[in-house]
Amino acid sequence: MKLSKLTIALLVAVLAIACLATTVSAYSNEDLKNYVTGTHKIGEKTYQLNSADRTAVINRLNERPVSDADAATIKSQIDSAKAEAEKDMKAQGVKSIYDLNAESKAKGAAKLKEAAKIAGVEIRQGTDGGYTAVDIKTGSVISQKAKGTFKSIFPEVQTNTTGSTQSNNNNSSTTVNKFAKTGSLVPVYSIVALIALVAVSVCLVKKVNAK
């Protein structure tokens, strides 16, 4: 069966859009690094890993980068933990993740531990609120906190009107790049590319009709 120029043009456009969608939706090691160390809104409050743990995450992902597939899976696990926390907060009538009951906290910790395992890291919780992050393959300690609380590891931050966040526990400011953190530019690129492809298709249609 002989295909018309119009049909071929439309097929090319559809394939190009599909390829573009696959490309822009890919989640990289760099994206994961920005996501994990960035701010996380859970319920009405915003949280962020403390400075030392942010540095540990960055160093780990620089030394042992994960694949795009693993990066996407890790993000999905973290998103799932956050969604579960919000659900439990509503059910328990609390405003902060710190006020969730022990069962909810354990459930969230389990999801985050599974996410860490994908990156080759085992998180061992201590009885005194501390933890040890260990490389699963080598057994070497990546980071360690002998003693601490949930608040000291994942403190609440205040977001001001300029887009910066102020940590409550260490008074350090971190500028939040909203486009980089949320991927807001992805839809923009997709729309521009789509318009371009449609324009090409329309031109081809006009040429076919003119013959």
C-alpha cells in the first residue's frame, strides 16, 4: 500500500513527538541529586535535609551515579513516602511530620530505606535517634550520625517571598531554583517542539493539496 505524503508527514510528526516525550521525561542522576537535596513540601510545611546530609548525598551520587531508571525509581519511592505521610497527617489530625505516630514514621522510614538500597546504600537506624549509612557492596561507612532526632536530620524550613529557604536548625539559606526542582521547563520545550512539528505538517499538507 502506497502512503501519501500527508500520511508520511503525520507519522513522522507522531514519532518525533513520542521520541521527544521519552527524552524530556528521562530522570537523571543530576535530577535526583537536586531533588533529594532540595526542599520537600509535605502538607502545609516544607522540609529539607540538614547541610551535612545534603553534602553526603551529593558526594555519594557524584562518586556512584545511578542510572536514569534507578534515579526515577528512587524519586518515585520518595514521592510515595511523602504522599503516605500527608495521608496519615490528615487522618491523625497533625500539621507536622514530627507529630505522626510511631507506625507512620516507621512506614515512611521503610520506604526511604528501600529507596536508598536502589542506590546501593543501607541505612541502619540507631536506638538513640542516630543512623549509619553503609555502602552495601563494600561495607564502608558513607555517613554517620551517632545521636540525633528526626528534626535535626530533616528540619523544617521557612520559604520567603524571594524563593529562598531558611533552615530552622542551622540558619543557612538555600536558594531554590523552581524550574530545576520542579521540571517546569519540560512542558515549555514540549509545546514549542509540538508547534514546530504541527507547522511542518501544515506546510506539507498545503503542498500536497496544491498538486
